[in-house]
Amino acid sequence: MPRSRILLIAFLSFILSACTLAPRVNTDFDTSANFDHLKTFAFAPEASSDGSVTTLLNKRVKDAITSALQGQGHQLVAESGADFLVAFHTSYEKRIDVDTYYTTWGIRPFWWYGPYHRAHVPTTRVREYTVGTLVVDIIDAKAKTVVWSSSAANTLSKSLSPQEREEKINRVVSAMIAEFPPQ
């Protein structure tokens, strides 16, 4: 096999694998909102707790959002001086996929048997998995309204190491924040 063909196959494999790694992101925004003045941010206070205890997931998501927004030139400040507030939440949902397909088997012992004289055997596969969803909302601090929202959903894996979890969260949050502010 020529060397150029091997390189082409390797390149195409890399491109196709990169496409599967990108999370599916859904973004929505207020079309009448002005995003030009949104330069500084803070995290919105959590409604469910006093904020003294945080989970590893919340810490990783906050760090990823902070890094992504600072990478775009936004500055993290105290809540009282922020142009916009960032609120996020996660949710989990168990899903079940049921696939049924039919196989045929059998022998036609006589030439006058048609294709309808074979046995059709159904095979059913049931798969249960968990889907996690991350939602990030941008709230205009002065108007107190949500002006931009993004969500991403992906299957969760229990077998990831802490470093792999952090990389996955960073990749998802980066893809979400890349669409803020809308053009």
C-alpha cells in the first residue's frame, strides 16, 4: 500500500474520531439583548444551599466555566460588580433502548418452497444507560433576566478516572461557552 494512502486513511480516521468526541450543544439567546456591555461575571448564588459545601462536579464545572470565560477575555469579579451572572445546573436521566431485529434461518428442502417458508426469529436487545445534562445560563445582572442559555447532554461513564472526568467537563464547557456571546 502506498505511503500516501496510509497517511490519508490515518488522517480520515482522526477526523472522524474527532467528530464523535465533540458534544452536542444547544444554545438559545434573547435576540433583543445587547451583549456588548457584558465584560465581567460572577456566579449566581445557589438557591438550594448556602454555598459552604460543594461537590466535585460543581467545582469542576465552575473551574471550567471560569477558564472558558476568562479565555474569551471576561473577568471574574464579586457578584455586586458583575455585568452578568452565570448559573448552571446538572441533571441525570436513566434511559432504556430496546432494539428488536429479525433473523431468518432454515433450509428449503424442496425447490417449490419460496422464501416465505423460512423461520423468522426475533432477537431483542435491551440497553440501560444514564444521560447527564449540563445547563449554563447567562443572566444580565442589571435587567435580572436570562439572556443566553446553553445545554449539552452526554452519556455518563462510571469507569472514567478523575483526570478523564475533568477533561470531559472542560471539553463540554468549552464547546458550550464558545457560542457566547452570540454573533
